[in-house]
Amino acid sequence: LRRVPVRNPSGREIVVEMIGTTCNCTRIEPPAFVVPAGGEVDIQVTIDLQLVAAQEKGRPEAPFEVRLSPTIKGFPPNRRTPTWALAGKVKR
């Protein structure tokens, strides 16, 4: 479980409709939220490292990387949204 601050330096509120992930081992709470203009919202990111370790059986260390991609209301479809990467190693 990790608290991740999401900051909005702009002058308009940002509505995050969801955050997609590259691993079904990841849970985001809350799944949707509003970040006020110039404000910050904390989200909780939980990664089930047992699932990651199970995929890499027999190895003393299992590297992992999870990408988080928000869907932002009103964001132009032809522009790339920001993506965050969380990476590390699971040690046995």
C-alpha cells in the first residue's frame, strides 16, 4: 500500500474518471476523483506482490513495473495523457 500524491498545478480542476493499470495485481483507491485547481489529492496504490512473485517462480528476485494511465475528462483524444511508472524488485 502506497500513498501517491496527484498534483494539479493548473488553474482548472481536473476530473480523473479512472486510472488504468498494466497489471491486474494493482488496485487504485479511489478509482475516480477530482483534483482542484492548484491542489492535490492522495490516492492509495496497492500492488499484490505475491502475484508478481508467483509469475517469477524460482528466481531470488523478481523485477516488476506497473504503469498507471489516468483517463481525464475533457482531455483531447489526440493528446497523450500522462503515465506514471512504479518499478521495483520482489525479493524472496
